[in-house]
Amino acid sequence: MLKQKLNQKQAQKLILAPALQQAIKLLQLTNLELQQVVYDELAENPLLEMEGDWGEPQAGVLAAEEARTESESAQQDNNGQDYDEVIFSSGFEDYLDESIPTLAEYGQDETRFENQVSESPSLWDHLNWQAGLTFFEPRELKIAEYIIGNINEDGYLTVSPEEIAARLGEDVAVVEEVRSKVKMFDPPGCGSLTLKESLLAQMDSLNLQDEVARKIINDYLPWLEKAAHQELASALNISLPELRLHLDVIKNLDPAPGQKYSGDKTIYVVPDIYVIREHGQWKVYLNEEGLPRLRLNHYYRQLAQAGMATDEETARFIKDRMKRALWFIKSINQRNRTIYRVAEYIVRKQKDFLERGIEALKPMTLMEIGQELGLHESTIGRVVANKYMMTPLGLFPLKFFFHKSLNGVYGGEISSLKIKDRIRKLVQNEDKANPLSDEEIVDILRRENVQIARRTVAKYRGQLGIPPANIRKKKFLLEEVE
């Protein structure tokens, strides 16, 4: 029998206040993302406004105002007294901590308009433009546009011709006829269903009359993946030098034709941190280009002082917006302070890397830096997410500096990135006719004070995109055939 009962239960729960949620959200934003959040907050909160001029930093303004505001807020919450007018006496003309150097102080020029690039046409725009010049019948143009709309970034059709015909109420033969013309567009091969079909379409577009290459594409593509050149030559009853000529034709074809327009795009990154060497010392600067300085609106502060004495509703509204504005300013300052501390620690830890390159890179983990700075590991994770550091060696994501370590023979720690770089150099300088196996690479590294397993070498080699020794040898022998 079911009965309703009332029971009391005591439990502990972690509840994030809205202000804390906002601080966490701001911490993981990039410089560009933070700009949008700041402008959105300016549009929503009338008590916030931008400064017209950056001005000179004022020491201790933020800390003093935060302490005074929190004290007055606590007094208001506890006794129900009105806000003291001293809370409005400052316009928060500078919300930055003076101890955090910014790029504006260093005198870095702002981004120039001539360095901006225009948007390039997408693969689908390019194909649709050609369809408009090819198909004059509305029926065919509709089919072509539907086909193009279902082509992925690599250039392959993601739905079958039968599905297209059923969706548009057309014959499959008509759809195939339109698709055959789309495959001849630039880049050729787009609209194909398989790699084989794409490569053959490219040969047709280029008018390549190589029947042996066509046969290899039709019947022996898996053999090329295994670099089984000797076996392939025997199956085709041709010599290795002759096979090489036909393979050169296939190598000039593109397995992902759509990537010409939709892939390998240049991603423009705005660094959040700059590292500059000054007078023999490495200095860290935060990039705040495009971020306005915030202060409290003077008009609304005066309105609040008058409204609190006569209008309870106005006082409540201003008080709410005041708390929101102060928490927002404080959260931004806390974000900048945390990012600066993490960046400063990274630069201090990786000083040798900045001076000598990847050979001197030291292993580092989120847990390590969290313990050193007294921050939680998840906080460090939010700081390094999607943020970049500009150094004299180039632009690096902050995640680049966090990687595992391997133990040396004598107990020292060695960066995994350094090991990968060493494996890459060993393969580059190996005897191409007798390439190094994974076991031989293990032996070399152990002689260099690196304790590493063969499976780890194989994993790192795969991450570097280096094929196994037998594949490298077969490719070299084919290239050496005259």
C-alpha cells in the first residue's frame, strides 16, 4: 500500500552562485569572445559604460572599490539600510589591476586594415555558380542544386542517386545524367560516391588516356595502400619502371577534391598573450586590443542617489544593476589576473625552450601548475582552452606546453614532444634503403638516456604521420627504379 510521507533530510550540495558562474564562463573565453560578451553586457546594463580614452592606470583603484563595495553591500543586506552614497563616488575609471602588464602599455601597434583578408568562396558557392552557367532547364538546375547541397567538404556526395530521385520525384537516369556533368565541374570529381569514382572522373576531366592507371584504380587500390608495388607489377605483367610511370599519373589526382575550397583554410588567430624579451628578461603581456575599459555610468549614479530616497522601485532596480556591473568588472579583472599568472608560470618554466627551441622543452601538467599557483586543475584547464601565446619562436596554443613526460635511464624527465621531434629527425636522416624499425629506434633512444617502449614509439610515429619501416622501404625502392 502506497502512502505519502514528509521526511527531512540533511545533505551537502555544491551550488554555484550566478556571479561565480559568470566568472567561470569569462575565464574560458578568448580575447575575441570576451569582446562580444562585454558589448552584450554594455547593451543590457545601463550602469556600465565605456571610457573614451584608455588613460593612465591608477594604482589600487579596483581593490579599494571592491572592498568598499562589498562592505557596503554586506551592511545593506544585514541591516536593510540604504546604499551609502560613497558606493557611487567612483566611476570605476580603471578596472585593470596595475600589476598586470597589457599590450597597450608595451606600445604594440593595433591590427591594420591592410592585413585583413576577404572571404574566399566556398566549395558550394563555386559549384552552384557553375551549375547556373551549365543547366538552363529549371528541372535540371533544381537537381544539380540538390546534389551540390549534399556534397561534403571532401567533395563526395552523401546521399545516393536513388534517394535524390525519390525526394525530387525524378527518374534515377535523369539524376545520374546531371551528376555526371557536376563531376566535370571545377574541382573535377566532386559529386562522386566513392574514391574510385572520383579518381576516374578526374582522369576523364583531364582527358588522361592511361588504361593501366585506370585498371589500377578500378581493381588494385587496396594494393597501393599496402605499397605492394612488386606484386602489383607482376599482376599487371609490367616492369617496376613502367609501373612507376602509371603511379605518377595517379599521384597527381586528388583523393579529396573538395578540400581545394573547403579544406586547409587559413585560421587567423588573435594571440591572447605576448611574450617579449626585454633587457635579457622574458616579459608577459596580455593582449586587450579591442576590449573597452568599463566604468559606472555617471548619469545613472546621480539618478540612483536621488531615486533611492524617494522611489523604492528605482532603488531596487539600480541596486540590482549595480551589483551586476561590479561583479562583471570584478570577474573580468579576476580572469585577466588568472591568465597572467598561468602565462607567467609557463614562461618561467619554459625559459630554456624560448631561448633554445624544442630540444629544451620541459614536461608540464595541469596538476603541477595548479599546485604551484594554488588553483584547481579544472581552472587551469579553462585558462588554457582556446588561448594562444605569441613568442619569438612563433604562435603556440597554451595546450602545447602541457604534455606528459618520459623517464630517462638515470631518472630524469624528458618531454614527449622532444621524443617525437627526435623520432622525426631519426627517420629523416635514416638510410632510405634500410629504414629504421621501431625496435631500432627504441635502442637508439635508450642509448640517449630515454626509457621508452616499442609500442610507444609506434604510437608517436603514427601521430607524426610516418609509415612503418617496410612501407617506407617499398616507397623508396620504387622511387629509385629507373
